[in-house]
Amino acid sequence: MSTKAQTTFRTHLCFMCILVGVGFSLPRCLGQDEWARKHFSQWDRKDISRVLDESPWVVKQEVRLRFANQLQAAAGAPSTNVGNVGGPTLVRTDQNTIAAGATQPPVDFVFTLRLRSGLPIRAALLRAKQLELNYDALDENAKAAFDQKWAGLLQCPACEQNYVLTLSSSSKQERGADAVFTIFKGARLADLQRYIFLADEKGEKRSLVHFVPPKVPGEEAIFYFARFDEKGKPLFNAQSKQLQFNLSNNEVNVITNFRVELSHLKIDGEISF
């Protein structure tokens, strides 16, 4: 990379960093969340955890699932044992869909939705990598090499044209069980496009345009939705009130849908997502 290109690169990165500094207009964080009053380069592991697990860019829902013998194929997976976690399948217990002969009690799964294209989430991921590799103690050359390699976490080129969301799950009752991996590991984009969409409070929608399944238990499933319509209009703007992430229909109802209030996601008056 030429000296001029390096300078441009670092300037762009610094500009992105400044955006994550002071000035978050988040009603919930004023006087409460310390991370929102710091430059992200000052975040410690507790700050990162709060951003990735407790900030307005994260929504969690608990769903009780029962282990059963069989379940109709979901998400376009090739096998009928789509809810397979360690053998049995998964069935929602709050919709009277428990399979006959199921013997194990329901398991509590917490599904975590992160608005990955939101700037605070991107900054938290970069800062987490910085702490992992002891960035603060590196010399200037090593920091420049790090910036070149990992700046994409913050810049997120795909976020320029797409809204990006991630979904994960965990259970305190069944360690190692991962409903998201179970449901989406064999998913096909064409099948997911039949029922997964993003919408605002007025019902305007964006279809799923790309999907990355989790490769191993514990990984997030990643969903991409076009940011702009054919006229170049984004789905969400400063006046938007709510985001709906639809994940279920009559055939696939293991995971609940998500609704996110957008008034808490504003930075400098604009929704950061």
C-alpha cells in the first residue's frame, strides 16, 4: 500500500472512530451507560460486553423449546430432523406443537438479535479484537498493520448497501445446545426468502438478499437486507419508529419475531443501523 493510500486509509478510519466518540444522542444511555460517553478506543471488556449484550442495538427473547423426535423441515434444510440438537428435534411449546411421545421437559433458549450494521456494534467488535491482540501496547508499525487488517470490522463495506443483522442462541439448561445452528445450518437462501423479511412500522419491507449460516454451534447466523429500494430510498430514516424482523410463518415457527424501537438508535439525530 502506498504512503498516500495508507494516509487516506488511516484518515478514514480515524473519521469512523470519531463518530463513535462523544455525542451519542441515546436517551437510555445518558447518565447510565458509561460506554456511550467514551471514545471506543477507551472501552474495556465490560464496556464491550454492555454494547454487545445490553445496548439498544441488541434485543433478546426467550423461547421455550421441547426436544421431540421429528419436526417438519424448516429453513429449507434437507433433512426432516431440522431441530436436531444432539439427536432430538426442537418444537415450540407455546404454540401447542409438541410432538407425540416427547419425554424431555421444555428447554429455555435465549435468542439474541444484534443490529450488526449499527455503528456501536461495529465499534465494539473492533475494540474486542484490539483487546484480544493487545493493540494498545503495539508500536506504530504494528498498529498500522492491525488497522489495515481489521478496519473492515468498523467500516463494514457491506453495510453501505445493506442492513445487516445477526442471530444467535444459547441455553443455560442445555450447555452446548444451539437452536440457531440447528435450524439454519442447512438453510437455503431461496427458502428463507419465502418468509424472512425486514419491515418498518408502516409495513414497508425489504427482502432477504444474502444469508450466511453458522458453521459451528455458537456462531451467529447473518442476514442481509437491501438498504435502498429501486428509487434509492432507505427503509429507515430519522422519522422511523420501529423495525420488525420476521422469522416465522405457518411452516417455520420455532423462533419468535423481533420488534426494535428505533428512537434509541440515533446518533447525531440519525438512526445508526
